Amino acid sequence: QVQVVDSGGGSVQPGGSLRLSCAASGSGFSTYMMNWYRQAPGKQRELVAGITREGVTNYVESVKGRFTISRDNAKNTVYLQMNSLKFEDTAVYYCNAEVSLRWGTRTYWGQGTQVTVSA
């Protein structure tokens, strides 16, 4: 089992910044695909950003140029730097880890951290 703990959420004004952190257990962390998802009330959960073991990143179009995902394998931690925050970024953000096994891929989720953007 892999434990995933996300943190760093809070309340910010539009245009502000916030950095989320995600710590995942396991000596194999450097091989995990790591992702940030978010879910706003009444909306489906969406993939916000992902980063591969090679460091290749991807983002949902709405956050490109504003959010940056990164990883520090020495600390078993992934970050989501969020700049120029907008009201529509308000959501619960969830970190997940995709662990490759012999038979396939298993996904582990953090508990979620609330991000609120308001004036």
C-alpha cells in the first residue's frame, strides 16, 4: 500500500498564489506517475496536472501558464504551484499516485485539500 498525503490548501484572493504539496510513501516513488485532480461542487473531478517518472508534464488547458507541477524524488514529494488564481480554480484538490505493478497500474489518492479563491 502507498500512503498519499496532500496539503497546502487555503483561501486566497483572485490573482494570488498557492503551493500544494503531496507526500507519497515508498522507495519506488521516483517511478510513480503523480497527478493532481480537482473537484468543484456540482462538477466532475478533472485532471489538472500530471508528471511522469521522466519529468514530462501535462496540464488541463485552463491552467496552462498559471500552474506548474514538479517533483522532488529525494523528498518523495510532488508540488503544484498555482499562480494567478481565479474564482473557477476553487475546488478540492486531490493528489494521486499511479503505481505500476506486474499485472497493471494501481492508483492511490490523497485525502484532498481545499482551495478557495474569493475576494
